[in-house]
Amino acid sequence: MNADAAPSKRRYRMKVRAATAAVTRERILDAAIAVFWERPLADIALEEVARRAGVSLPTVIRHYDDKGGLFAAAGERESERIRLQRDDAPVGDVRAAVRVLFDHYEEMGDAVLRLLAEEGRVPALRGIADRGREFHALWCERVFAPALTGLSGDERTRARRLAEFIALTDVLVWKLLRRDRRLSRNEAERAVCELLEPLPARGHLFPLTPVLDELHHRGHQVALRTLASQVPLMRARGFDAAPISERVEAIELEDWRARNARAALGMSVRGFCARAEYDAPDLQRAIAEQRPDALLVDINSWGGLAAAEAWGGPWATFCPYPLALRSPDAPPFGLGLPPARGPLGHLRDRLLRPLVLGTIERTMLPALNGVRAQLSLTPLGTADELFLTAEPFEYPRRDWPQSVVMVGPCEWDPAPEPPAWLSEITQLIVLVTTSSEFQDDDRLIQTAFDALAGEPVAVVATLPAGDPARFHPPANARLERFLSHGAVLDRAVCAITHGGMGATQKALARGVPVCAVPFGRDQFEVARRVEVAGAGTRLPASRLRPDRLRAKVREAMAKGEGAKRVAAAFAAAGGPTAAADAFETRLLVPQPSA
């Protein structure tokens, strides 16, 4: 019995010694890292590390041999910890990935920079730095995989895009923003997100995407020219996607700077004309390369519209916002007027129509026809048009042109998976949206926070073109730069929108009433249509205050039945299926000659 017990006691003592030695090693590594934070490696003495670890110098040497071995082991341990931390970044979520990245850099960025400065003098540190670079590259390839998937057939483009991700998320970029430029963490994160996720407006591409999906599913080959930032996403859907000219993307609309509607219209016209100089030849090149059977062109691509007509083949345009068409059944476009009621209302329209539409036409037509003249086209022109809305949200008219097909809204989001935090919200939700293209409408966010801070709802706001660091959400609110609205709207009792057609119709398509706060562009027309349809309320941005917004939201919540009526009409219009039917019937089926 005693003989059997002796080996057991020795094994126990060996385990205790091993555990004690492991604890000692960890203490030594902790001490080494703490000293490394304070001074260059050349100035660090092992005696200082031993003193801080509470061990003798021979103990440090026995475990790690020398200073190089000690700091190599410390670097390996920290690298493993960083790998575990960075692995929390979800695939495809740029903002979450940048947040995880900044968690790492805020804690370890200065130490990493010191390691990079020292690697040329210490071979052990050079090895750690090289392995860190390799890990960062693999991390970028995993986290940004959705943006690389569509490039698998073009290895040079994929390699270049991956290199962009690696460079833009490097610790030196963090240093430039946080240490050199002294940005706050929120500001620095936003800057990196904007570099990784360029933000020209996608409000026309996303409504079109389900129509292209439907055509693709029917066996048609879809060749798409769109924003460079969206090409990988569209290629992943099976489209032959390529970027539009960089010169087109570089020209931003600045109508939000205007002090009145007429000045804003003039700024928009100048912007579209400037783009037309490049988007006309851009489409002509695409036509020559692809030899298409038919074209579908964004209504805001003035050069593209002219190039499509000059081409001579079948083509159509699509419009995701209200059309500025003359009609005796609709008020003059642009002011957000309600439809006429009675003789006085019709007299109002007859008097205002030449003034309002005349101003629009005098501003737009010379510029439009100047674009057309460059392609030897006569003034104006017509084409079949897919109108992405439906009555009764759109004003009913007896004189719709035969070229217009109303198909209802076509909804699509690039990230349909709901965020994990959404399931933790137990209250009813009010969604707040702002423009995806900068329009200086972000004061709607803070006003909504102030208005609803004491209400029994959860407020979820999105701010794709603003600075989240400027805002102070109350306890019942959450602010995100990007979010798939669909999952939130499924639980929403109201949507506060800036009057954009996309966000407004997306809410109404789910039967969610809307409080529309228009700031400019077509938003006055959209907001009035919400009110006239009995599907929500309207509050002009010039009257925006927390108390007024709170009252309008409460009023909108009571208009659920009107929102459901609009939702039913949208569904009946057919959406992407109806749009694909119209495209095939009108453009791809040979028409009998007259």
C-alpha cells in the first residue's frame, strides 16, 4: 500500500510544480508586457521584469533564456489573445467588424506600433510582426468575404480589393485618425466605415434589384452597370455587373445647400448634366460590349437615357419616386399640394400649373435637350416607364400615358438577417430613417429621440449619411448607421421617414403607418401622398419640433387601417413579377409592324 502511494505523491507534486511554474511564467509575461508599454525594448532590463513579476532574475532566465526569448513568448501570447478577440467580428457586417477592430486597437494599438518600430532591431519581434500581418490579411479575407465573392473569376481585381481592405483597416490608419488627427473613437470608426463602404446613393439600385432577380430567374442574362461599391454584391446575385465611370460617381448632388426649391432644382439639374457628360459614353461603351436585346435605364441618368434612345433598340426607364406629369386629376408637381376639391381647388391648379411646371420645365428642358443634342437627338423623347408605386398611394388619374406601367414598390435589402439585439427589445418599435445620400436631414434623429424619450416605445434610428457621434440616444433608443429595415418594420407601430419614397413605401408595404418629415426634392410630394392616402401624417421639416413630432407620431399610429389598404394595393400591383412581365411583353416580344 505504501509502495503504491509513493508514485501517486510524486505525480501530485509534479502537477503542483507544473501549475506553479505555469503561473510564474504568466506573471513574468504580464510584467514584460507592462514594461514594454512604458519604454523601448533596448531600454528594458530583465532585472526590472523580474522585480515586477516578484521573481528572481535566474528564474526569468531559466524560463525564457534571454530578453529576445522573453519578448517573443510575450508577443505570441498576446497574438493569440488578439486572434480570439478579432474572431468575434461577424462576416459581412462592416460596422461590427470595425467596432471589433477598434476594440483591439484602442487597447493594444500603441503597443503594436512600438513592436513595428522595434522589429528591425529584434529578429524575434520581426517574426511576431510578420505573423500579425498574415493574420490580419486572413481576417480581412474572412470578414469581408461577401465583397470578394463576386470577384472570384477576376483574381487581379479580387487581390486588389483585398489589399484595399487590408490597408484601410491597418493599425497605421488607426494611428493617423486617433493619434495624429485626434478624432474621437466614434469619428474614427465612422471614417474607416466610410472608406470601406462608399456612400453614393443606392436608393435606385436596391428597388431595382428584385426586378433584375426576377428577370435572371426567368433565364435572362442580366448585365448591370452600377456603383463600384455595389459590384461585388450584384455579381454575387449572378449578374454580369461592372462599375459605372468613376467620373460619374465623383459628381455629388448639392441641392441640399440651396435656400429655396427653385435654387435646389437648379443645383440638381447642373449635377445631372455634369454626370451626363460621362454616363452617356459610359452606356454606349456597355452597349458595344454587351450587345443587349433591351435596356432598362435609371430615370436620373440623363446621359444614359439619351444614349439608350440614340441606340435605336428597345428600352425603358424606371422611376422610384413620383412622376412630374401634367394631369387634370393631380395638383402641380413639386409643392406637395393636396389634390383639388371642388371648383376652387381646380382653379388653384389651373393658375399654379403654368407657374410651377413652367419653372421646372424652363430649368430642366434646356439642359436635357442639350444632353440630347450631343447625340444628335431631337428635343425630348418618350419611352416605356416602370413606375415603382401604385394607386391609391399615387394620386388616381384618368390620363395615365400608355407608356407608364405601375408595378408597386419593389423591396430589397442587402442584409436581411436581423441583428441579435433586435430580439432583446420587448416594446413596440418606432423606426426613424434618414436619406442614404447626404441631405442635411439628420436633425430628424435627435428630434425623434427628444420627442419619444418618455413614450412606451423603443426607437430604432438609421443614419447612413450622418455622424452618429453627434447624437445622444435616450435609454429607449438605438442609433445605427446601416440596418435592414425589414426586420424592424415587422415589429413597428410607426415609421418616421424623411419623406424618401423608398423608406416610406417600404413601411407602407408592410401596413406600417408613416409620419413623413420632408426636407426637399420629391419628399414634399411623398409626404402629402401619405397624408392623402390616410396612411399616416405629414410634418414639414420647417415645423419640426419634439412636441409637434410626438403629436404627429401618435396621430399616425391611429392610421393603421389606411396603411393596410395601401399595402394591399401595393401587393395587388404585382411588384417585381409585374415589372418583369411588362419588360418582357413590351421590350423583348417582337411587336407587329403597323
